[in-house]
Amino acid sequence: MRYRYFRGAIAPAIIICCFLVFSSPAAAFVPPAGEYYGTVTIDGSPAPAGTQIQAIINGQVRGSIVTSVPGQYGSSCLFATRLIVQPTEADSASHQPIRLEFLINGVKADQTMFFSSGIRSVSLSMHHPDTPSPTPTPTVTTQPPTATPTPEPTLKAPVAEINGDPLSGNAPLDVWFRDVSGNDPARWNWSFGDGTFSTEQNPTHRYVSPGAYTVTLTVWNDAGNGFTAEPGFVRVTGTPFLMFPGSGRYPDDLDGDGKYEDLNGNGGLDFLDVILYFNNMDWIAQNEPEGIFDYNGNGNIDFNDLLILFDRV
């Protein structure tokens, strides 16, 4: 009785607030900045002071710092300077994990990861490619040296091989797949085992239902093709992740904290999400993984969660 009384009392208030707020456009979502610090090495030795480190998202610089001490960029101290990485609205438009790369003095670092907000320690390293030994100068003789023709490289058919991270976890599970095939493939066709496909070289895919998924990859170049199939390559546990009734899109975790606030999957947090939560509280408890919608962490779907979502709008 208390639940029904409170629900009947708060619904008119929420609906009135929605009509007041909807008169102005909703702000576009931009992920909060991330702050990075840690060690940095070049060819196994501490990077010298004055080394420039850049954060790259979608081929664009999203943050930069110059080291002041050897082998260290930024610091964990409260007021220390750190590498500030700020994605843009365009970087998060696809609602997929944001891939983050680093450059050390303009050369790609060994580390690549998914962007996350907040302060984070990341050790960076970079290795220059090995320089081939110089070819000895031939001894001059009375006879002119005979030139040895350079053989043309022979292109071989690619050998398909895959990797991914993470390969197990609860639904919804976002997996970044990597093509590690040999012999330089030029085209790719992934099958993720749940009826979806991709022609990207290194795609990211979200699994929404528990199960063991067989992942396949076919690769091509001008010399032929290669194929690999990995049974049970991705294992997803937990309760199936569903779309909310009438939304047509999967919910999204906008700030990467493991709690899904964008219930209608439109790319932002607004009063439509609050109304959707209010109208489907019983449905959430019966059908969705409760942990990702239990904002106060008390193990229940209740009106305290609704108020927390309302306060965030």
C-alpha cells in the first residue's frame, strides 16, 4: 500500500517537471574528463624530461603533457598536473566504448585502452623500430661488380587469427576484437555468434544475453583468403540485457560507472528516462540485471533509485 500511495503521489510531480524542462533543448552529453599519470619509458629507459605525451581519440589529439622529470608524467598528488583527456560529443556519438591511444614524442605508444573518466595510473612505453645494419661496401676490383637483381616480394594468402578483451563477464558485455592475422589481410568479415557481423578490422561488439559465443573471422588479400572459427570464444553470464518496453534501443552507461542511466538509449540523460524508469519499476525487477539499475546499491529497485535518477537530470 505504501508503494502504491507514493507512486500515485510522485507521478503528477514528475510529469509536470518534464513539461517545464522540455521547453528548453537538452544539453548534449560529453563524457567527463579523465586524468592520467604514471611512468613512461622509451626503448626500456626512463623518458627524459621534456618528453611530450599526447592522448589520441579517433585520430585527434584530446590531451597533451610535457614531462618535467625523467621517467614520470603527472602525479597522484591532489593538486599535481596530470594528462587531461577530454573526449568530445562526437567521440561518444556511437554509444560504444571510446578507444584511447597515446603518442610519445610523436611515436605510437605500446599501450591502447578504453577511455575512462576520473584519475587513473597508466604506465606508458614506446620502442623505436630496429634499424637494419648497413650493407658492407663491396671491394672495388678490376672487374665491375655484377648487380644482383632484387627479388620481388611474394604476397601470400592471409592466415586468420583473432584476439579480444574482455572475453568473459556479465551481460551487457562490450568486447573489443582485434585482428592479429598474418600476411597482411586487406578485408575482414567478422561473425560474433549472435547473428551480427562487422567488416571493420578491429570492431567493438556488445553482447546482451548470456551464452558461449563462437566467433569467426574471414580475411582476404590479393593472394587469397583465410578463415578461423573459435568455439566458445566469448562467454557471457548473468541475466539477459533487454530494451525497455517501447524504447527500441538498448540502455547505455553514459559515464562508464557500471550503472545504466540512459534508459531509452538516445545518447543523453533526460526526463524521458525518469518517466521510463517510473513506469517500469516492476518490469526492471523482473527482467533486467538489477545491479545496473540499482543506483543506490541497496539490492532493490525502489523509489530511492528513481529520485537519484531524477536528481541527475
